Amino acid sequence: MPLVSPFETSFGRETDRECVLVEIQSEGLTGYGECVASRDPGYNYETTGTNLHILSDFIIPLVLGKDIKDAADFQAFVSGIRGHHLAKAGVEMAIWDLLGKRSGKPLRELFGGKREKVEVGVSVGIQSTTPGLVRSVTDYVDQGYARVKIKIKPGRDVEDASAVRREFPKLRLQVDANSAYTLDDVNRLKPMDALDLLLIEQPLFEDDIWDHHKLQEQFKTPICLDESVVSPRHARYAIEMKACRIINIKAGRLGGLSQAIMVHDLCAENQMPVWCGGMLETGIGRASNLALASLPNFVLPGDISASDRYYSRDVTNETFTLNPDSTITVPNGPGLGITVNDDALKSFTMNKVSFVANS
């Protein structure tokens, strides 16, 4: 799926999105899910290729034709598969969609979500120049986004953030490093503390928690963990180590919506705010994120954004638009609350693999 504009982070540049969609048929109903891995192993080790491998050779043989009662039951079935959270999460999302359709309830209600609209922001990739970044941010602010996140990396950090802050003194602004720094870069990053940022996201290694604790001690700006928190257990480590003051929740990274809800609840019990991260999702994954972000401890705007931020044509008939108050309305139909545009899906499909249970 071609992106409206290239999206660049510290680990690479994307001009189109390659993803794996999951369709499960059961009891006359169809549930949809999305594996949010990319073509390349930049964000984490999973790719669309490994997703297809793990789904086809391990996850699907375990669950095909089985009586799976709910998400917890699914997690028990796949507990012997180490890692590969993005693949697992795509199947679990489809199961949630089925559960909602069977009960006639939207995911927001099944999750216990409270909000009918959720605050959202926009994530802006690294631009070719600092003035170009300011122009891009200006465009999104003009569209109505009240919170902006900019990607940073060594050499494109303090200057970029400072330029945006000068242009927008009151904008809710945050930065995301995607693990581009080490503790040796403290002095490089320290000027960020004067920019009144909402947070600095994942500055250190993706598998690190302890050094983030050391870094947080030196900053008044909240450090937010993303890649480092891959399970509810890791969220507990981060809380107990005081490695951060905010956690970014992505259901894919955690292995499923059920695991994301567990992290939300744990953070709520420990008075740690959370927000919902994004992975350039199609309308399927975007609907899932909106339902998740309706939970009460998602008190910071998420990286969900309107559909047209990323795609001129999506695979769902529904498009998500930005409300004047920088929110997006949570789907209210059964399950994910979306329907798939078969023509659009067919036009984007590169490969399709089907599995049928023995009767």
C-alpha cells in the first residue's frame, strides 16, 4: 500500500506499507486482524516474511478447527511459541472481531472502554531539512492536530525539536528516537529538557530497561518506553526500576490486545500514564487501536491519526477522520466496527494463503 508521503525514522525510510492481514471464518462470521510487521526488520526482528512463516507453520496449525473461547484461551494455545508477538497479535485481533460480532458488541464495550472519542496526534518522520520539518508540522497543525511527535536521530534532534518549538510555543510536542542513542549521548540530548516536551520516547537500546532508569534520573522530561516493553512482565520491570514515567502501548508489540489491556491495567494501578502507539496500520488495525485507546488510563494522545494521513485508499470501507477537537471517534459497530473493501483489498494483495479445518 503506497504511503501518501515517505515515513523516515532512525532505522529507515518507508515509501509503502507491506503487511499481513488475517481473516478467520467461524460460525458464519468473519473476523479480521492485522499483523503490524513491516517488510524490513527495523522496528523489531519480525517482518512480513517471518509473520507468514510463523502463522503458516506454527500458529495456524495449533488453532485451526479448535474451540477457542476467548483471547486468553488463544494465548494458552500459542504459549509454546517464543516471541513473534506481531504474528500472534494479528490472529488475536481477528478473534476479538469474531467475539464482538457474535455478541453484537463493539470492542470498546468488550474492553471496558469509557470514551466514545479518543485524543490523537500525528507522527512526523525525519524530513530532509529542518525548515522542511517545520513546514510539515505546520501543515498537520493546520489540519487540526493538537499533538505532534517528531522522529529524531543523532544529528537531527535538538535543532529540529527547537525549531518546531520556536514556531509553536504551546504545541503539545514529543520526540521519538527509536533506540538511536546510548548513555554517552546524555549531553547531546540534555537541551531537550528546556523545550517543554511531553516526553522523549525510547532513546536507548530496544532491549534495555536499566539504562533508561539511569537516563530518567538525569532528565526532568518524562522518558517513555516503547520497544523495551514487550510483555506485562517488562512493564512491571520498568515501573519497579523507575525506568520511565510513561509507557507507549502497542498491542502488536505486546502479543495481542489482551496483553495490551493487562499493561494498561498494571500502569493504572501504579499511576503511570499510557498512550497508544501506531504502526502505519490499515483501517483494520486503526479500528483496533481506537477501541484500545478508549480505556481510561490512555490519558495522552495516541499515534492513531486520520486514515488520509497515510493512505489515499484504504482496505476498509470506513475511513477515520479527525474531529475539530483533535479526536477520532471510536467505531461503534460489532467487533472492530469495520467492513473490508474487497476491491481495494484485491488491488493491493500480493499473496494469499488459505487454510481449511478438517471436517
